[in-house]
Amino acid sequence: LAFVGPSAQPAVARGLVAARVSADYLERQGPKDADVPFTPTGGGPEHQVVYKKRPFGILRYQPGAGMKGAMAMEIIPKS
């Protein structure tokens, strides 16, 4: 007995399963109560950034409304 069409691959094989992380990681990197939702606006000055080395100091960021734009929430001034 055979099925017609592409063979079904498990979600793990296709890379569609969320990464398993510890509760400690989620506490450090997850959203905080003090985070205020924001809506990115266009029309401001454009800034070009060049990263000279990795890691580049952004510890945590927050995506904007509709997953457009982002704001750095925690940074390391000198990495």
C-alpha cells in the first residue's frame, strides 16, 4: 500500500520544532513586565551599523507591532 504525493517528513526533520531551552534562559532573555509595546514609524533618519566583532553586545531585543522593526532592550556598552 502506498500513498500518492510527497513523502511526509516529521516536523523535526524539517526544522519546524521550537528549540528546547531552560527556564533560566527564558527568565534572562524573555519579555519583562517593564517592556512597553511600541509601533515602529518610518520616515526618520536611517542609521547604518557595522559590527566589527561578535558578540556585538545586544543581549535582548523586543520586536515591534506586527513583527516590524525591533528595539534593543538590554545591551553591553563595550563588548
